[in-house]
Amino acid sequence: MINTSSLRLYLGLTAVATLLSMPVIAQKGIDPQTQKIKESGGKTISRETDATRSFDWGKGKTQVRERLANPYRMASRRDVLIETIKQVIKDKKMLVDEASSRFADGIVVTQPFVFTKGAVVAQSELSRYAVLDGSDRTWSRGRYILTIEVQSIDGVQNNVSVNAKVEGREGAGLMTEWRTVQSSGLAEDEFLKILVETVTGVSLDPVQDVENINR
């Protein structure tokens, strides 16, 4: 005859042994891929923080010169400045319009200067020197006329203003005509830059960050 107390003790020990073996059984059912995911999920991924990053605030980029003020104040005798303007016009392979110019009044006008020709490049070049209206036009040439005016402030200081009349030759074949378009200001700025550098002897081109550009 089995003792009741012994039976209860036996059943209790059996239950405890069963519970302790359950995690081992459960672990045997985990496939290797699931186990790998769990292990990698517990790892800390190292990442470069904002504190350790080095930021480049524009170093190495090509520096672009801002356009000059127009009119531009220049120090020179007016008669000397007029002669310098004539020389700059000649250096740019342009011609002075003697009939339209009034040198005594400080006004120098150039003859039309063709800066682009050919249907292939005329559109893109004209869009640099002029503000086009976006309509579907065929351009074959581009030209401009410069009017340079020197207004004397005193015996030495002068205000020099440059205005460009930009025209594009529109059409193809025999049906072509010169059409006036709005200047973008590029022709004026290009002339002023050369004039200022000629008078002052100082280059206006910005200093480039050569060290970073060559990296």
C-alpha cells in the first residue's frame, strides 16, 4: 500500500522536472536563421555622429564675381578716361561710332558688334546677353551696341555708365530681321570690368581656393 505523503512528493518532483525541461525543448525548435536575427538584433551599430562630422561650408567651390555697380565711380581726368574707353573698345575688336559719339559731352558709342553667329550657337549665346521672352523663335545672330557715358563729379571723380542695345537676328533664309531684345546686363558688366582693370591695374577676378579645388 502506497503512502499518500510519498505519492504527493513523487508527483510534485515530477511536475518540477517537467517545467525545468521545457526551455530546453523550446530552444531546440529555433532554427539557425531566427537565432542569427536575435543575436544581431542585440548588437549596437556604430554610426558617425553629428559631433564628429566635418562640414564643408563651400570650400573648394569656384568663386563667382558679383557684377559691378553701373554707373561705376572711377578716379581719372575725364579726357584721359575717354581715351582709355576708346582703347578698350579697340582691344575688344569693336569700333567707335564717330558720328553718334559726343566726346566733349563724355559720350562714346560703338558700332554694332556681332558676338555670335550661326543657328546652332546663336540661341544659347543670345540668351546670355539678353532676356528672351521664351517664344519659339529662330535666331541666327546676336549683336549689341554700347553707349558709354562719363559724368564728371569733380576734377578727378567720374561716374561711368554703360548701356547695351542688344539685338537678335530672327528668321531663316530671306525672311530675317534684327529684333531688339532686353539686355541681361552681361555686355555692360564685361566692358566695365575691362575698363576698371585697365584704369586701376588691379584684377577683379575673385581669388580661387586652389588647395581645395585640386583635391
